[in-house]
Amino acid sequence: MSGRLQTAAVIFAMAMAAIVLLFAVSLSGVGKPAGAKPIGIDFVAYWAAARLALQGQWQALYDNAVIEAFERAHVTLPGPGYLAFYYPPPFLLLCLPLGLLPYLGALLVFIASQAAVLWTLLRRILPGREFVLPILAFPGFLMNAFSGQNGGLTASCFAGAMVFLDSRPLVGGACLGALVYKPQMALAVPVALLAARRFRAAAAAAGTAAGLCVLSYAAMGAAPWRGFLTNAGAARGDLEHLAQKWRMMDSFYADVRLAGGSLGAGYAGQLLLAATALVILAAICWRRPGAAPEGAALAATALLVTPFLYDYDFVVLAGALAWLAASAARQGLLSGEAVLLPMLYLLPFTSIAVRFGFGIPLAAPFVLVVLLLVMRRIQSGSKKAVLS
């Protein structure tokens, strides 16, 4: 890395660390009145579901009336709403141990474990001491942490594929198969693996997904699956008819609906964007440029395909941005990257500010830019780059 680029990385990291500290204090509850919503508010649903499951109420945890009553009995919820549990039973396997802990302790374990795994994988993709602070201060993970969400786990699945698909394809495939816990993020996985002719990894992904489903059935029985399938209609109803959800979402579907588009127009727009992204992904993977660039393209595509997307999901871009930064450090910046990479790094923050402040959606166009930057890097010769 050139001295100028290294100095810029350190200065940028210091600035981001300061921003992260200020943002963390603002969200930590310091100075807030009693009764303010708990930190990591989305985690309430995971913790409540785990506690109900440990009490043997397997199907009840998908009953929104039951879970709302449980949440209100144990934490302070903001306003009249509540947090529903929409995840499939394999995710309960991960949540169950957290139900043994009090809320705050469980939240800290949940976030810290995600951070540790993702950090370890990103350091494999983006080595070098000058990148330590930028990784720690990545806004995407910060948004995930303070939402109490599982985006770090999702990001680790993609980053794990980037690290292991070449050297240990079964492990890399298993990382992608673990996305069965959040299936809307796995829609592009078959396209990527089959286009790249990574058949062993594809088999491992399918086997892992099936295995986790079978394991959850064996451990908890059929009741959670019945509850999940019954509750799936409610989740779809929220997506299709609840305008409040659209204002909080970052998918192209939500952009169309907020602009006054009909349900059909929203799905058509999302389908067009998804098809475009999948064609680009397939073209990239067909060339077999390597696990890291293929995984970077897959992560970006995953965000473009799903209509169900929130700001905390942007942590999934961590691996893609890490690969782009590592390639720039080895081979130099391409035209426009000096401006685009910092902008994309800050996307989780700026998309919220611009969406709520000006009503302008930024997420989908900029995630598409990530995919196009990956494709350009590959075409410019970065396909020869390997993980250090």
C-alpha cells in the first residue's frame, strides 16, 4: 500500500471511530428518561421466543398475542407496538441458550459473538494493521448492534464463503447453507454456486440447510414449524400492506410503494432489479474469478434480490467492501473508487439520514454500485488476487 493511501486509511479510521463513539453514546440510553425503549430493541423478539421455547410453548411463540404479552411483561416497549418472531425454527436453535440469560446479558453475548466471528473473517479478507479501525467502526455493524439484530451472523455466512470456498469448499458451502435461518438472504446462493460450477459447495449448502431443519424438528417437534408457517402470512401481509414498514425499509420494492406504486408495481420493480443483479452475478461466477470476488458479488446481490431489507442488513456488505479495499491496497485505486468506497462504507448511516430527512431512497442504487465495482475489479485483472 502506498504511504498516501495508508495515511488516508488511518485518518479516515480515526474520524470514523469518533463518529461511532458519539453515535454509540446517543443510542446507549445515557440521559434518556425512565421507560425509554431498551437498547437492541429488535432483540426483544429473539429473547422472548427463546424464553417461551424453553418453557415448552413451542407454537405459542409464533402467536403474536402471546409474544406481545410476554414482551410487555419483561421489557419496556415503545408505543403500542410489539416485536413479532417471524424466523424459521432453525434460528431458534441459536436463540435457545440466550433465553437462559437476562435480557441485557443475552443481548451482549449475541452481539459480541457476532462481532468476534465477523471480525475474524474480515481480517482474513482485509489484512493489515491500518484497516483494524475501519473494520471495528464499520457503520453497518454498528446499526446491527444497536438494533439488536442478526445481520452480523448473515454477513459472517457470506464472509465465510469468501474465505473458504476455494480451499475448503464443503466448509464454504456450509456457511451459505446456514442462511436457512434467514432464507430471504439466500435466494441468490444457488445461482452463484451453480454458475461457478461449485457443485461440492452447493451440495454442502443444501445438506447444511436440510440438516438444520431436521435438527430443529428433532429437537423441538412439529409445533414450531406449524406456528412459523401459519405466521408467515402475517409477515407477508405486513410487507404488502403496512406503509409504516415501507418507510423503514431499504428495498426497491419499498421505494416503489412509498412513491405511490401499486403492489404489482412494487413486485415488478423488485423482480426487474433482482433479475438484473442475478444476471450480473451469474456472469461473474461463470468466470470463476475466485471465492473472494464471487462472494463479494453474492453478498451485494443478496441485498438486491430481497424485497424485505432493512438498514441493519447493510452489514452484509462488509465482506464485499473489504475485498474491494484489499484489492485497491494491492493494485491501486481504479477511477472513482477514491470517492465511491468511502461513500459505500458510510451507506448504512447516510441512507437513513437521506431517506428520513429528504425522502430520497439511496440504498438500492448504491448496493448495485457495489456489485458493479466488483465486476469492474474482476474485469480489470483483480481476478488474480487471492486472500493473503
